Amino acid sequence: MVMQTDVAGKPTSGLLEQGENTPDIHSALPGPIGEQIIERDEQVVSPSYTRSYPFVMDHGKGCMVWDVDGNRFIDFTAGVAVLSTGHCHPEVVKAVQQQAEKFIHMAGTDFYLPNAVELAETLCRVTPGDFDKQVFFTNSGTEAIEAAMKLCRHHTGRPVLISFLGAFHGRTYGSMSLSSSKSLHRTRYQPLVGGIYHAPFPNPYHSPFANVPTEQLGRACVDYIEKTMFRHLVSPDEVAGIFVEAIQGEGGYVVPPDDFYPALRELCDRHDIPLVVDEVQSGIGRTGKMFAIEHWGVEPDVVCIAKGIASGLPMGAIVARKSMMTWPSGAHANTYGGNALAVAAAITTLRLVEGGLMRNAVTVGEHMQKRLNTWIERYSFVGDVRGMGLMLGVEIVSDKATRAGDHDLRDRIVDECFAKGLLLLGAGPATIRFCPPLILDEATADEGLAVMEGVMDSI
Ligand SMILES: Cc1ncc(COP(=O)(O)O)c(C=O)c1O
């Protein structure tokens, strides 16, 4: 038996049988049972979902998943950066089971819930900034963004919101209106929420300003807001908030240069504009800090959280300066926010992330990045390797000189890795993203990367 352990030596992913951290594919993909389920799915489930290959989940353990035909895969997706503690972490399972026996739901909007108070206290402690804060619980990332949008407008009495090109903040009307990662997300949904403007994002590999050196790119984008947008489009005293993903996720795992966040914070301070950081994908230890914005020492006024917070239970939250939470009783609420099972999972998840998984994300992330970096020399089609901790991206290009993304080749690599037993996801036009569970160990990381190299060597 192999027991995966976190750096504190505690069991993290339960017991794996010897050799269970390698792929085992022994049927066609999908297999006969999976095929039947996909056929039924096609009859009754919306075609708008974005399935790129036919993985039909049966069960999961740690970083491994099994399909309904008994094939075993390494999971570098963690259900899109959600399963921070891996699949079915025994302590999360236990916490949810124990809570389910006590009560499952009791409307945090209308009643007081002790565990939700404990979680809110923890979130106030672990978010950046040594000032008083308050928490609003949601059920998802998009709902956290909606709450932050409403809070900014309510608190400031100003109408306008600014976000960045390439951003993804969600798919409900407000968050979709802030987003601009793909026009498909907006097609046939116009008109969107009004009063939203998009600024250029300092993408070092695909710079919006051709002649600006990377180390000055962040400042150049902030200058654009100040000198162009504030001059021609909107007065700063009408801006209720600036929304930014700490690291762009769906847009392609894009890490901004170091001068960006200090300049953006300074701009917001000068015009009394709340800075809202979307940590839905980058938060909860994934980058090696609890929140990615901490890498730049900047304290946002509002932090939006979801995905990794509850190891797979649907939960989100915003954590805002207490001085901003000026909305009165009834101004915003929901039915499920602070749901007891999600809260139990979140309290346990945060304990495990603080207790070692965050450090593990640094160690294993560095280990992976070292190997990924060798790919730039090794493969003519690997243009860029980037990221922090276990939020890593590899951009596939058709031409290293022009940096033109190769969308089809990226999809082909992802599909062929699936066929060999590794689950991956794309991000942006041509990036492969790595967002595995934070319990990933170096041996399993190497198994997954070896699968990729096998596929890429044959291209
Ligand atoms: C940065 C970011 N914000 C918001 C969202 C929306 O979260 P959800 O899908 O839970 O609504 C996502 C989802 O991918 C995201 O990556």
C-alpha cells in the first residue's frame, strides 16, 4: 500500500494500492458503459457544455480518477481547479458526513449558523489586509462576482465598473459583462449590463503595447486607464470598482508583470476606487500563497473566492473591507449561501491548505515547472511556460517568432493525453493548463508529464 502524505506527514489522499498513481487504460475510450451514458446525456443535457473529450466519471481518490469502464487516469484538472484537497479527501468526507447527520441546511440569510461564523472568521484572517472585514457567502464564482459588483455600486453610489481584456469572471449577466475572454460567451446575449469598460491586461507573451518592455507593461496598462479611459471615456469619480483576476485563468493562465498591481492599487487609492480581486481560480493556496495577489504585496478591498474553497462542494464568498459593507439588511441575500455541508467542507479544506498543501503547491509546482521549462528547447511548438505553484500553463504555438497560437495542436495534445490516461484542460486560445489537486506529489506529477512527453514526442 502507498499512502500519499502531505508535508506534515498526515494522510491526504487516502490509501492508494501499489501502482495506483499510474494510468491504466484497458478499453476503448469511451468504453461500452461510458458510450451509453454519453448517448443518454446527448438526449437530455444541454449542448452548451464544453466537453472536449469523452471522460465519464465513476470515482476518484486523491489525484486519480476512474471512469465507468474501469479505466484509471491521472487528474491534472481537479474539476477545474476545484478539488484543492484531491478527490474524496478522507477528512473532508468525514466533516461532510458528520455535518449531514446534524443538519444539512438552515438558511444563513434568515438564521444564525455557528460554523458559517467560524468560516467567516477564518476567511477574514486569511485574506490579505490587516483591517476589519466581512463576508458574504455565495454558491459559485459567478455569484461572488455579482455580489461584489452590487456591493461596489451600492457602497460608492457610482455606476461604472472597469475590468480587463481577456478576463473571465463567470457566465451570469453581470460577470459575463465584465468578462472578455471569448466573444462566444457574449454572442446572442446582448445587450449586456451597462456601465462596464475594459482596459488592456499586461499579458507579457502577447503584449497589448508592442514597444513597452515587459517590466514596464503593468504600469503602461494602468497609465492607459488613467490617461486614455479617464480622459475620453469615463470620469474616475464615476467608477465604482476595478475588477481583476490576480492571474488570468480562462484567458490562458497569464501572470502579469510585477509592476502591475502596485500601480493599480495606487491608481485606485488616488481616485477612491475599490479594487476587487477575483481569486476564484487562483486562490486557496493554488499558487503557493493563500491568495495569488499576495505575491505582489497588494491588499485588495474585495476578494472574490469560489472553486478551491470547499473541495468540490458548491461554495463561494466575497470578503470585503467592513467599511464597504454599508448595505442594509435585505439589500443582498440568497438561499444557499453558507450551506452547512459546504461550510463543513470549506473549514476542513482551509485547515489542510494552511497545514501543508499550500507549501506542497510550491514544492511540486517548482518541480513541474523545471521540467516544463525544458520543453521550450525540446519542442518547436512550445512557445511559453508560465505560472505559479500549481497554476501552470504551457502555450502551444505554430511559430515561435510570431507567437501565433496553435489551437488545433493544443486540442490534439489534450485529446491524445486523455487517450493515454491523463486528464488535462485547455485555457485561452492555445494554452494547456495544469491545475491539479494541491496534494499532488512529485512522483505522480512525473507520471503525468511523462504521458505528455510521450504524446508530444510523437508529433
Ligand atoms: C477567475 C474566475 N472567476 C469566476 C469564475 C466563475 O465561477 P463559477 O463557474 O463557479 O461561476 C471562474 C470560473 O471558471 C473563474 O475562473
